Amino acid sequence: MSVGSEDVRYVTLHGKRRAYVRKGSGPAVLLLHGLACDHTTWTPVIDELAERYTVIAPDLLGHGLSDKPRADYTLGGYANGMRDLLTVLGIDKVTVVGHSFGGGVAMQFAYQFPERTQRVMLVSTGGLGGEVTPMIRLIQVPGWFRAVGLLTLPGIRHVETLALRAASGHLTFGPLRKYTRDLDEVADIVESWKDRRTRFAIRHLVRAVIDWRGQIVTMSDRAYLSEAMPMAVLWGIEDQVIPVAHAENARALAPDVRVDVLADAGHFPHKDHPDEFVRLLDDFISTTEPASYNRARFRRMLKAGATAPLGPLAAVAAAEARDEAVAPA
């Protein structure tokens, strides 16, 4: 059994229709797709996860079957939208899994709403370094919108997507495989860009997180907060969109983070190795205690992290000692 169009549901929030898939029962897992993708990127793993979890896989605003209005396409705006969606669905706490741009949304959600976040898994995520493929940087340059409009006209688009899918299918092995394994996804993205509303949303989204030098948004200044929340990072070793070296950046920023790098996988490791992805996520959830939000501890971590040259735990201990020293008798 696989996820189909009959599984898609809709809810209207703040006057904007949002599409999502909800399957299964048990602890809630929120799956956030990447730039220019939609919930179908999770199709290979949703059913198996739904055997143990309540799986929520939305189309982010501006993507897939969700509305594509003039709206707030920042990470904070997306995090707010996910909070509101979960609230309407009656879900209080979740393990958040974010792929690529969705990883940035997952991190922002955890930062803005720690009381509703139990764990975070980041899959080939943005936000751990500046480098990103030049193809994404091109989206924010003048003229991109019009050029892509021409390239996705009927006939031209058909030839492009056929060529991309053919290259992905025929170059299955050999040294070129790492450059072609994700071309099926690229073909889906090109197909979606025939809709000018989608192009508008993607352009504004990219401008919020990327400039001509690369990624603007980073988790490096807030990574110490992960000490209060279980975090895992998963990457494909042949990722051509965001370098796999960024996985090691995560380990340096947050020493307690779990890092797994999958061989023979590109930017979509959950599609290249769905069974392994489910195993790793299930192990992550089953072997970690969900984060328990404590406002006083969060305040101490913020105060310590802003000033202390020590590691996060030592910094928090120092902050607690200072608080006790100045507390009234």
C-alpha cells in the first residue's frame, strides 16, 4: 500500500488552504519536505512509519497542493504555520523531521516552540554551512522567474523532463551515478514550475535564506540549545545539493547529536534507502527521551550561551551558579 491522492486532506488556516497527509497512530512525527518538493517525497517511508506513529506530512505553503499566495515565506512563517496546523489537528507534541529546506523549518520550529518539540531529525539539511548548489543560488538572481517561465512552456518542459528522467534511469551505475541519481526529483520540480504561483513562492522563499554567496541562515549560533533536545542528522554521502561535510559541522556544533551518513545515497537518502531511514528514525525515537521544556532552564541556557566561552553544559552550570549567588535570601 502506498500514499495516494485519496490520502490528501485539506485545512484552511488564516484564509489559506493547506494540504497534508495524516496516517497511522501512536506518537506524532511531522515530516517536512524540501525546497520545491511536496509531501510525496516521503511516499517511500510514510506507510511503514504509520505502523508505529501518527505521521503528518504537509505540503508547505507555496508547494504541492497547498495554496501559493503572496505570503510570509520565511522560516519563522513556516514554523508558525506548522504550529497552527498541529493545533488544528489536535496534536500537542511531535518529533520533527526536516529534509533540506525543511530541515531549516524543523530547526526554526524547535527554536520557536520547544514546548511542542520532542526531538529533531535533520536530513541533508540546510543551515549547517554556507555552501549550496549554484542551481539554487540562481533562483534569486534577476530574470530567473521569466527565464524559467519560458523553459517550462508546453513542449519544452516535456522534452526537459523526459531527458532528466532518462538520464536518471539509464545512468544507474558508474562514476556519473552520483550526479544523476536525483534527476527524477529535479524533473518533478521542473514540472511544478509551470505554475507561475509556484515560481513566485519559491523565488521569495529562496531570497529569504540564500544570497549570491550561499546560505544566509545558520543554526551555529543556537546549536548549544540542542543539548536540551535530542537531535539526529542524516546525510547521503553523494549529496550534490548540500555537501555531506555539513554533517560533520553538526557534530562540531552539537557534540551530542547523532550523525549517520549513508553510502550510495544522494540528497534524498530517505528515498534511496527507505528501509534504513525508517530504521534509523525508529531507533532515534525509541532510544531517546522526549525533550521536556522547562522555561527556567531555557532562560539559563540562553543567558549562558550568549556570553560563556565554555561548552554548553559548563556554561549552563555557571549561569545557574550566578543566579543562585544573586538570589535574595
